Amino acid sequence: MQNVIVRIGLLAILLAGAGVGAQAQTALERKVDSLFVIASSGEIRYQDMVEPAKEAIAALGAAAVPRLIEKFTTRSARERWAIVQILEKIGSPAVPDLVEALTHPDDRVVARICWALGTIKDSSATEPLIGVTSHTKWQIRDEAIGALGKIGDTRGAIVAGAALNDTIGQVRKAAAVACRRLKLNGYERELVHQLGDDFYGARMCAVDALLELDTGLVIEIIADSAYSANPLVSNLGCHILARLGTDAAIDTLYEIARTDDPELRARAVVALIEADPDDLCGYHEKLVSRETDRLVRLKIESALHMTRDER
């Protein structure tokens, strides 16, 4: 009953003060402002009114978008989330004003508009977003690439792939996520290279992307890169092979495990254990018995103990 009363009250606010021309616009802005105070509130007394307030602003449609864009200068994370959620509810009608605002002089606003466009996922925003992926501010490149991945339009493929070589780790991370979402087969080699990225987020997003791309090609490239001077590449490469768990992946791990490099051998053998924790082929003990390096043997035994404890 209380929610019904709240909704009726908000509807009354929505319908009040209708006018024409500049006077109507002023009334509209006042209406958006008053509703937004509730829509972005974190106070307990307003908790049942937050969603109805967002719905009420969204019901205004495209007319509310310019005022919401003005509010993107806020320093409040709660308010930013509220704006994006309202714009998502408005949907495609919000896109023209958002696209036009990609030329806004405030870089923070442009980045947040990219975020909102990615949340709405309207493909008509693809080309305008591509236009800002070379922006001098990395925050804008980050949000634009991320938005292109969420929209899923293949027109964003080339710029998303190119962003894997961006100078900023956060942008490279966004590019790897976009490669996964867009299923960008053809960028496997760049993503394997990114396994050695100095930014953790970029490395792990590259792992997720490689697990969903051309499996045969991924295995082939990892096999070629297994002896990289960067231990992160071989370590995560072995991890990916274990996650894939195909016959070709297992064979590749066996081949890597024959190396004279004890560190690399340990990674490969541990990955073999991860790939077959139930030891369906009965080779775990053989891996231990044939190992001559004491430290490698300890790593193998530790991996076996962890596997047994998890069963």
C-alpha cells in the first residue's frame, strides 16, 4: 500500500506544472531536479522511493536527457550510478543527445557518457564511440572501448583490437574484455603477448578472452610462446592450457614438461595436474617419480596435495 501511495505521489509531481516554451522547459528541469534528489538518495527514509523516482524521470523520455547530462559533473558516485541507470531505462531515445554530448568540454562528462552509451547498448552509438577511442585522455579511451564491447557491434572490432597496444594498462584491459565480448578471432597472438602485461587486470582479462576464441589457434600460439623470456606468458599460458583441457592442450603441456628449464617444467606439470585433478590417466605418480629437481618435485607434490584436499 505504501509503494502505491509513493507512486501516486510521484505521478502527481510528474503531471504537475505542465506548460509550453521556455516556461515548460524550466518546469521540466525543476521536475527532474526534485525527482533526482530522491532517485540518487542513500537515506533509509527514501529507500522505497528511489526506484519509483528513477522510473518517473525515465518516463519523461528524451526530454530529461539534457538535464541528466548536466548532472554528470557530479563528484558523487551514487549520483553517477543513478544517472546511468535512468538513462538505461530511457534507452535508445537517450542516444542522440548523448552522442551529441561526446564533444562536451569536460573530459569527465565525455567518459561518463561513453559509460552510459555502453549500458544502453544501442548500435547507433558505435561510430560516434569509435570517434573518441583515440582521445588524448585515457579515461575516455577506456570507457569508449568498454562501451564498444558491451554494444557488440563488429564495427568496433578494429579499434578494440588496436587498443590492446595502448600505453595505459586500464585501456588494454578494456580492449581485452572487448575482444572477448566481440569474439575477435584474429587477435589471439596479441592477447597471448598480453599475458605478460605489467598490469594484472590486462593479463587476467586476456586469459578470459583467449579461453573463448579459436581454441586450436590459441593452443598453437601458446606452444610457440611457452619459452618466452617473460615468465608470466609461460605461466598463464600453461594455466590456459589446463583450463581448456583438450587433447591438444594436454599434449602441448606434456611437450613443455620435457624442457630442461626447471621453473617452466614445474608450471607445465602443475598445469597437467590442474587439467586432470581426478588423475583419470593415472600419471600423477609418474610425474613425481621421474622428477630429479628437488624444488620442482616439491611444487608437484604440493599441487597434488591441494588437489586431493579439494576432492
